[in-house]
Amino acid sequence: MSETERNRQLSLDFIDAIGRNDVPAIVAAYADDGRATTMGNTLISGTFTRDQIVAAADQVLAMFPEGLNFTVHSIIAEGDRVAVEAESLGRHASGKTYNQKYHFLMHWRDGQLVHLKEYMDTEHVTDVLCGGQRPA
């Protein structure tokens, strides 16, 4: 299997782990120096280290007690980078439906996630995940 094919499969496995609320698999995917960036200007936006991801992953996924069902619409892999267009559907702990559309850009190194960039509908994030609250 080529590096590109491996990274493509790792990306699909990572998204599947999110949908299963599999925190150990999510955390294990990250390199020690790995980070995730959630785009936008929401209460959950920013760049987070692996340690911060470990500390928050349970809380974030607990917002979806039934999990999130992901559909991958397209995936493009080249070397150590993988771009994924996906959609999730699930019920938030508040009872609201969360139907999000994403673009993930994943950077892999030696089979571990170095950087995840997550682009999505920030207004939907604010409405459902942040209960309408915005950063000061």
C-alpha cells in the first residue's frame, strides 16, 4: 500500500472513530505534536494541542449521546495530505438535530495525524453546539 493510500484509509478510519464516539481511537491517531484547528469565530474555534484534544474529547462527543452518523461525499489524497468532504447527522444533547457539512484537511506523518483543519458551517455550530452564544 502506498503512503497516499494508507493516509486515505487512516482519514476514513479517523472519521469513523468520531462517529462511533471512540475517544481512544481518536486520540491514538494524533502524533505527540499533533494539533487540530477548528475554523471560524465560535466558542469551539481555535487550534488545540494533542493534550487539549485528550482533555476535551470526551466532553465534545458526550454532546452526541447517540453518536454522529458521517457520510463521506468525496476524498482526495496526495502524499501526506488528505482532503475530505463529509456530512454528519445526529441529535445533540439539547434535542436539536445537528446536520453539519465539513471540509477536513488532514496532514499525516508516519501514520499519525499531525494537523487536522476542520471547516464547517459556523452559524450551525453557534446555534446547536454553543446554544446561540458567541465569543465576547
